[in-house]
Amino acid sequence: MELQIQIQSHQSSSTLTSSNNDIGHEYDNANDYDIDRALERLQDSLLGTNITNTSKSANTLIQKFSSNGELCDYLRLLKSRRFTFKTLKRYWFVMRDTQLTYYANESQQRGTPIEKISLKGCEILPDVHISSKKYAIRLMIPSLDGMNDTLIRCSTDEQYAKWMAAFRLASKGRSINEQSYETERESILALLNMQRPSSSSNHQQNKFDIQSENFVSPKFVRKYKTKQLTERILEAHAAVSNLDGTEAKLHYLKAWQALPEFGITTFIVKFKDSNKKEELLGIASNRLLRMTLTGDTLKTWWISRMRSWNVNWENRLVTIEFDGETIHFLPLYGIESKCIHEFIGAYIFLAMRSTTTMSDTNDLIQQENLFQRLTAAYN
């Protein structure tokens, strides 16, 4: 299971990266990091800054960037647009509280930003390819049309860990000033190190003769070549082969939580406006998803934009109203509408409990009554 989760995490995170190999190819070479460092040294020399600052430790850099509750650095941005040429462009990013802004360069930080993005309620997904040294973060930003997909690429694993930790906290309405930021950053680095290819994997590849189809789902067997799957399986095995039982379980949990599908409960339903007989409804803590039977997301609705939901208990039809859109679906194969109703109500209760109003309420009976009203199947 440990191997299968690492493989699925690796394959899922590299899907967008592999499809964009011809996008912004001027940045995909091995000298990417060296170019960044050269630009920074040139900037430091022009500003009269001591060049030796570039050799500071990772902890010193983190303290520098977050000393005033801000995280600042040069990153590359790719926004999804139709019928236009796509390329990664380098911008100066500033993260403050839950707001992400970016500018053409550092000198324009005092001026008007190119764009300001509120990350609260956004979905933050990793898009990492360890062997190619590509570290990117996908921001799924809610909008009236569903969601906007934005890709931010980092230069190093350290830079990736800092920004990924900040984005995850911001999506929950928290800032980098909290103590959990450093814990989150270290956890991300530990997961990257666990997925990093081992030097002994080549030796193991010659030693073991494995059948890759026994370790991955048929979906990946059809999509990737046997040699690619075998190499990845052996790399994953080398990363965990020397761990004891407790460490292996902790690594398993980290890898599991890093999967894009983590935290999503799916139900087979029939949407009223669809000609398809069967589709999946995914329910997560902050969103609902319309998915194919293979797990591909067709559309996302954010719970923060939900206005009401109800169930017709006679025909089991579920109706959910969002801002500007209403969806209807019927659970199939004996799935109870009551179960979907309880999932939605419970997630709304958890979202309300995390707000200041609910956290200041010490009346447990009042909170219990609210939970019952949100999840009760009948009035």
C-alpha cells in the first residue's frame, strides 16, 4: 500500500507537468536554479548588498521573508487561458495573511499589484516531479464559473516547501505567523525527501524482476510504459525499505494525505441535466465535485457559495442551490439521500465552528443543537 500510494501521488502530480513539457521550455533546463542565483547576485551588486547573504541557511531565509508576516520571492506563474500562447512568466510574489499579490519585479512592490488573490477557501494541490526537479503548486481558485486553475512554479524544494506551507495555511484562513507554519514546512520537506529517488534503485532494478501490474491500478498500466512503472516502484521501495514499523506508518499517512483525492467521499449518482446514466458526486470539506467514473473532475462547486440544499424524501431527489446555479441529482444503487444530506450538513457545521462567532461560543448544548439541525434528515 505504501508503494502504491507513492506511485499514485507521483503519477497524479506529474500529469499537468508532463502535459506542459512544451510550455515555457526556456525555463525547464537544468540551469534554472543557476540563472535565478545569477540574477539575484546581479541585483544585490547593483543595490550594494553583500553577496554573501545568498549563502545563509534555510532557516535564516525563512526568517527574512516572514519577519513582518510576509513571504516574498521570485516565482513563475502560468494561468490557464484558452486560445492563447501559454508560458511561464517570472514575477515578484508577496504573501501576507491570506492575500497573494504579485508584481512585475521587486521594485514595484510599493505600487499597484498586477493581481491580488484571496486564498481562503482555495484548493491547494502539489504538482511535483522529483526526478526532473520540477516543483510547482496548483491553485484552484473559486469563481462564478466554477474554478480558475493557476500554476506557480518554484526553483528549489526549499522554496516549494515555504510557499506550499503558506498557501495551505492561507486556504484555511491562517497566516505564516502561526507556529504551525514551520511544522507544515518541515512536513512537506520530509515528504519530498521520502519521494526522492534513491541511488540504490538502479542496483535493485537489476536484482529484482517484478510485475508492475501487480502494484498499480489498470488505469496506470494502460497509461504508462512498463519500464517507467518498474523504475518508480523500485525507487519507492528503496525510500521505505530501511524504515521501522512506526516510521513506515507515518510516511504512509503523509503520502496518503498528499494525494489529490484525499478527503473526498464519492457517491454514484444520476444528474438531472446529464444524458449519462452514472456519474460521481464527490464531497469534500470545502467543495462538491462532479466527476466521471474514472475520477476525473468535470466541475467544482464551493460550499462557501451554497445557498440552500434539500431532499425530496419521496423520490430521494437532492437539490442544491448555489450562487447562480441549481443542481439536481438522484443517488443510485441503494445509496441513501440521507447520507449525502448528513455529509453536507456536517461539513457546513465544521466550517461554522472554525469561525470566530462559533469559537467564542462555549455553550456545548447550543453547538449540539446546531449540528442536529444541519444534519437531521427530518424536521
